[in-house]
Amino acid sequence: MTGRIFDIQRFSIHDGPGIRTAVFFKGCPLRCAWCHNPESQSPRPQLMFYAHKCTGCGRCAGVCPNTHTAACTGCGRCADVCRSGAREISGYEITLEEALRTVLRDRAFYETSGGGMTLTGGEPLAQPDFARELLRLCREQGVNTAVETSGFAPWEALEGLLPLLDHVYYDIKGIDPALHRRNTGVSNEVILANAERLKQSGANVVFRMPYIPGFNDGELAAVRAFTEGSPLQLMPYHDTGAGKYAALGRDYPAAAAAAPERAFMTALAEETGAIYEP
Ligand code: SF4
Ligand code: SF4
């Protein structure tokens, strides 16, 4: 069995407790305006071009079957000959065994830090079979497991993973249906229904709200009310993904948003009883 991913990041400290290895699934049904991993959205391999690294050597032009037009298929020939790192292909197939082998490399760090593996993305629930098998293999090896998800999937996809998960980080990006659709491209009906079932399931869940000024910041009170009784973590906007939009030849829909100050987020978390980890 193989899965489509775009990265495996070792020594991650932002994707659950302790030191973790984050497996980034490629493909997501949402199009959040503020997404900081735009290369995660399409399930297909994609060319990323970093113009500031290009030396103008011209090697790439000679190998492209599509003359570098919008018809790019992500074949990767240009990236193979580019020596400056200006061209990269994001996205590849990986076998379960290969993914597990990479995760197990840092087992000693998981044991000393209370860490483990986190499935993230992209949307892990869009590849439920690969996600489940990788979690199962990690569990067999005694590795702590977590998932970060938008919850936009049939309930059965999430339910099938729950017995294999130590932590579930579940995004609630807004309660107002029209605003949610405008910000993410999809309805929040399924997301909220799955969240209700998740609350009843006994899973170790932390709800997360991306806090994006000008997009969904007015939704905080409603999100706090919806998640009452469960932990809610605030994830403030940052613009680290901006360069990736340029590399994909796309406009960044949230370019005008401003990153909130730490002190402001700390006060907001205190006021609402939410978690904020600067
Ligand atoms: S990945 Fe590179 S070589 Fe392949 S079609 Fe796209 S631009 Fe051309
Ligand atoms: S091969 Fe790389 S460095 Fe050379 S022109 Fe193409 S993108 Fe630029």
C-alpha cells in the first residue's frame, strides 16, 4: 500500500506533545484562504519554482515536454536538472514500510520527550486506508500517535482511526455557515456533525481554531460555545506560506491579514479559557 505525501518532517514540536515526526498528506478538500501549506491542497505532484534561486542557466528549458507552459504535468524533469534548487516537485508516493522506517528513526526521542508520530497535511482523512495502516504499524511499535484534521470527511473515515489515536487535533474554523464556505470553499455541516460525535466518542480531542484577523476572528465566541467542555487551542495567523503561493504561481488570498501580537493572543486565550502556545 502507498500514500501520497509531500513531506515527512522530523523533530517537530508543534504537532502534539514532545518531539514528533509529522507525515504531511497531499490532497485536501478545503481551500482555506490562509492555508500556509498551499502545496498540500492538490493531490497531484506539483512543480514549485523559486525565482530568487534561479541562476538563468537554461537547463530546465531544454527538457520540458510542455515548454514550461500552464500545461505543466509535474513530471519533474526540470527539477531533476536544476542545480540551484529553484525547481522542486512537491508530492510523491510512499510505501507504508518506507514511511514507518522514517518514523522509527527517532523512536529514542519519542521515548525521552513523550512524542511520537502525527498525521497532518493536507487532509489525512482523505486517504483513510493509508492513514489507518500507518497508525496501526506505529501502535504495534509502541509509538504515540496523533492526527491533525479538518474533519471534512465521512464520519466512518475518522471513526476507523480513533482506536489507533492517542491525540486528535480537530479544526473548527467557524460556525457561521456562509462565512465558513467563503473562507474555506466548503460547508461546515459535516465538520460540526463529526465534531459532535467526536465529543461523545471519548477520544482525547483538542479542538483548534485558526484565528485569522479579517477572516474568522469574529467567530471566536461561537466556536468557544460550540467546544464548551473540551479544550480549545487558538492558532494565530502567520504568513510563512506566502512564498509558497508565489512558487506555485498563485495569489495568496490572505496576504492582507496581519499576524496578531503575542500579548493580544495571550489575553484572548485567558479571556476565553482557550489554550495558546506562542
Ligand atoms: S515539471 Fe518541469 S519539465 Fe515537467 S512539465 Fe512541468 S515545467 Fe515541464
Ligand atoms: S535549471 Fe534551475 S537555475 Fe537553471 S534556468 Fe532552470 S530554474 Fe533556473
